Amino acid sequence: MSLKDIASLGKLLAQFLLLFADCFRSRKGRRLLRVYVKGLLSDVQRKNVEAIALDQDIPPRTLQRFLESIKWDESRLRDRCQRIIARDHADPEAIGLIDETGTTKSGKHTAGAKRQYNGNRGKIDNSIVNVALSYTSKKFHCLLDARLYLPQEWAEDPKRRAETYIPDEIEFQTKPQIALDLIDQAKANGISVLAWTFDELYGRGAEFLDGLDNRNEAYVGEIPPDFRVWLEKPKKRRNPPKRGNKNRSRQSLPKPSQVQHVRKHSPSFYDQTPQRYRIKDTERGAEVWEIRWHTCWRRTQDHRGVSTQCTLIIARNVRTGEWKYFLSNQVPGRQGWTLRAILRVAFGRWDIEACFRESKEELGWDHFECRGWQCVHRHLYVTILSQLFCARVRAKLCEKNYLEGGESLTMEQVRRAIDVYLGSCQLPRSHRRRCQEKELRCQRYYQARNAQARRSHTKTRHRKLAELGINVDTIKSVNPRTP
């Protein structure tokens, strides 16, 4: 990044926000969008309405009305974000990611708040949960959409629905059902991915997997150890009639096996020589997993049918001994799919964690203090818009190879640069230049420090892998190797 790049960020932000002008009925709404986005991109520690309003020098109640009562179309704003991604960042190798994220709440009056599992805290506490979609390609990643999960007791309580202004058309849906709705919406806006990936919460349900099959969407998702499959296509067998009904016999499928038992007891797996793959080059060095795979079939939603042929992947981390199980509706050697491509999708879920971390730590995703259904979603959508702008700037600057020691710009560095520009643009030219030069020195320092830390961690990781007899430079690699 250069001084010229920092100086251009204000114009880029103004041009970007113009793309959403028709989402607002009034000039006031468009002005408050700029204020809210600037607040999310600022260094304000807690990015709620009050803190943003005080930082941007406007009355807090005015900004509260932006989320609460000013007329603007938040759904159109979200759709516009998705269409921009589909238009400008389309990639045939892009992966779609499905996950959820929880936000702890101290009270019970926010829409959807209850004691439930909060993955962000790793325990059950009073929280709300959002189901989210993310889009990731080689040089770009960003959140696509999010929707608040409404527990059944909330959906069936007219009083609480009225207090939080939950629309009548919103009914109880399970998280996998919400995810399928979000996928349909993204596809309608032109989003296309190579495949979807998800964790075992979504992988355990036949209804969700059938939904992806019915939509002709490829997937490679994690499944729980007790997920059941057949390694050979089952055939219905005739069972003897029940006592007292001699004239009627029943047909049923043989019982499938749990994948954890398949790993231990099936010759198809324990006789198979594992293949070692360099899955990913992380900040701490290469991750190496041993891979075994076999074709399989699973039950459909009604438990009476059999799915199309799938691929079962059993992976073990060579350092930690951790086991993971993945299921894909694609088979290596068919329709252009390879084992490398399936593994790249299977282990691509790490990027959605990066999206959540960036949106929470940098953009105040979970800092909102509003309670209403519409207010919460308006905050989430404007946060997605802000992250999209940062991701576009980052992708643009990385294309110019502004790297330090092989270390690319982070989302945090991009947000800080935008904040420095916005905070200094009204200063005299000499003062503005000093502020921007200081930020540039900080960025270069942190890039150099991160590059050095990466080299040190990588050296340590490679030494430990070498002690296990693994040369990371000679084994198969899922992704192109980084220098």
C-alpha cells in the first residue's frame, strides 16, 4: 500500500456507496448510511449506535431511527451486495460456506434470544444465533447473507413477536432450512459456486443433504462419527410377515453402518494405504492429513430411499491424531472432479471463520444493542456491506502485489487505512500527509513482523513433521504451494 492508495480510499468509498442509493427513499437515509459505514470502519471500540453517533458527531437518536423507522429496503441492499460479488468476483473455483455464529445477550428481549448453544463461546448461554453464508475464492472472501434463527417458542408467542416487530411471514425454521433459503436467495442474485461446505450440524441431516441434491448443488460437508452409510449399494430385502399377518411380507433396506465403525472394521478402509496430503499452508506452517476414501450411499430423508452415489472421506491429522469425516455428492473421476478438488472444498471451511472474526473484531458485527427483528438485520446487512468494501479494496491492492515478505494485506490493515483517511481528510495537507505516512509505516512494520513470524512458525512445523518422516515438499498438495 502507498500514500496514493490511502488517498484514493475516500473516493472509492463514495463511489461504492452510490451503488446502493436506490435502496433509500430519502437523501437523509443515504446520508445516514455513510455515517453508519464510516462508524463501522472507524477505531471506535464498541460499534453500537450510540458510540458511532458520538464519534460521527450526530445525535444518537437520529442514528437509532436509521435502523428503526426510516424507510429503506434492507433486502435490496443485501441483494445488491450479492449481485456485486457475482458480477465482479465470480470464480469457477469459488466455494460457498454455511455456518452459524452466536452473540451473547444479557437480556431476553432481543428477537430470538434464549439459552441455547453459542458456538462463539463453546457453551450454552443466553444468546441469539445467526445462520450465515460466505463466499471464498483464491483472492477474495466475504459474507454473503445472514438470518436470525427464531426458536420455536418465539415463533409461537404472539406477544414477543409483536414486541420485537417480527413479520407475520416469518415462521419457525430449523437452521438447515434457513440455510437452504439463503442459498436459494443467493442463487437468484447470480451467486454460483463450485460446491458448498458446512460442519456436522448441517451434515447430519438427510433433509438438508436432499435439499442440496434437489437443487443440483455440489457439496462436501463434515458429518458426525455416527452418520450411517452403505459402502455397497443396498438392495431391498423381503422380511418375514409379522405374527398374525401371514399373507403380507415387508421389504426393507439393510441397516447402514456408522462411519466411525466403517473406519475401524471395514476392509475397504483399514486395508487401504492412506494418502498424505498437504491440505493447507497456514500462518503456522503446512497442515498434513492422511486421507482414505471410498464411494458410498446414504439414506434419504424418508429413510426408505437411497441417495445417489457419494464419496466418504476419512481424514486423520498426522500431528494431532484428530479424525474428521466428510461426505460429498461428487465422486472422483466423474464430471471433472478429482480427489484434490473435493479435499480443497472439504477443508475450505476455515475461511468462514476468518469472515466471522473480521466482521466481529473489525466491523462490530455483534456490537448492536437493538432488539427488533428488522433493526438486527439492518445492522447485519450494513456490516456485510462494509466488509464487502474492505474485501474489494484488499483484492484490488493485492492484485498490484503490494506485499511485504510474501505477506498480503489483512482486512484489519485495510480498515485502519480507511479510518486514517477519513479521520485526516479535513486536516491541512501537511498534517494529513504525516498521519498517512505514520499509518503506512505501521502497516509495513506489521507486514514484516507477520512475515517473520510466519517463517519462524513454518520452520518449526516442518521440523516437527520431518521428525514424523514427512517431507512437506514432496508429498501431494491440495493447493498450489506458497513460497
